[in-house]
Amino acid sequence: MILIFGPVGAGKSTQAELLVERFGYHWISTGKLFRETQDPEIIEYLKTGKLVSDEQTQRMLLAALNDIDGDKVILDGFPRNVAQAEWLLAQKYSVDLGIVIELTTEEAVKRLAGRGRDDDNESAIKERLAVYHDQVDPCIAYLAEQGIEIATVSGEGNIDEIHDQIAATLTQHNLG
Ligand code: AMP
């Protein structure tokens, strides 16, 4: 199992989809699963950029993981905080690598202008960036402390350049 991290605008879902095509991973995006639910309470959370509860997220994630054979999976958007990371490490899946796509806040905001998704209004973007640094940064640090390999790539280039860096990292770790 591979985890992919990056602030909103870093293109983590695009990158995850490229890895699916090239290396045959299954892709699970908790954000995408939430956007597909019809649950009005969840839709409201997404609009504000706040995190959905750990319990709801974990329940939904387990159901998605159960639909997949094996553990050649890329998790996109999970774990999002230390509690979710602890929970994940207690499950039966082996976490092989975390990939962090780094992007400055200025660049993230610039890229998101005009994407047009419901949760791409300015206040939701700011909230999601704040959540990222408040909760996801410590989550990544926790995973590293627990011995999970973390690879950092720059998110500043174009899609192909970022993909090449990630693909090289996977090959290096025999995960390609
Ligand atoms: P994303 O597509 O990963 O940027 O996620 C979009 C939104 O879905 C986030 O702003 C959260 O409201 C919600 N979400 C996605 N993943 C999680 C998670 N692991 N825990 C809680 N909320 C999440």
C-alpha cells in the first residue's frame, strides 16, 4: 500500500491516476468517495473544507478496501491526521511508502483558480491548506517516526515531470 500526500492543488489525484495506468495500482481517494455520496451532512462538510469524522471516513475506507483484491493500493487523502494514521497502521495492510508532493501555498492558490469544483471557493481552499499544515504535516511526521519510508517530490513542475519523479521513487523501492 502506498500513501500519497500533497496540499490541495498539488495534483495528487492526477498523479495517483497515472500510477494506476502505468503500474496497475488500485486508487482509493477518500475525497472522491465523499464527493460521490448523496449524504447532505457530508456534502456540507466538503463545502467548508473541514474534515469529516474519523469514524465515518474509516468506515467508508474499509468498505472500499474490502472491494479490492490484494494490497496494491494507492490511498489518496487518507490518513489525514495522526489518529487516522494510528488506525491505519493497526489494520492488516502493510504500508510500503508515503509520497509527499510539496507545493507552496502561493502556487497552490494560483493553480486552483478556475478549477470550478464545489469546494474550490476561496475560503474552502484556505481552510483545506490550513488543515493540511495543521493535521497532515504531523500525520506524515508520525508515519516517519513509526518507520514508514517517506519520499518527497517537488510539485512545482508539470504533470509529466512530477510523474517521472514519483515513478523513479517507486522503482527505487521495488514498488513499480
Ligand atoms: P480531497 O479530495 O482529498 O482534497 O478531499 C476533499 C474533502 O473530503 C476534504 O476537504 C475533507 O472534507 C474530506 N476528506 C477527504 N479525505 C478525508 C479524510 N481522510 N478524513 C476526513 N475528511 C476527509
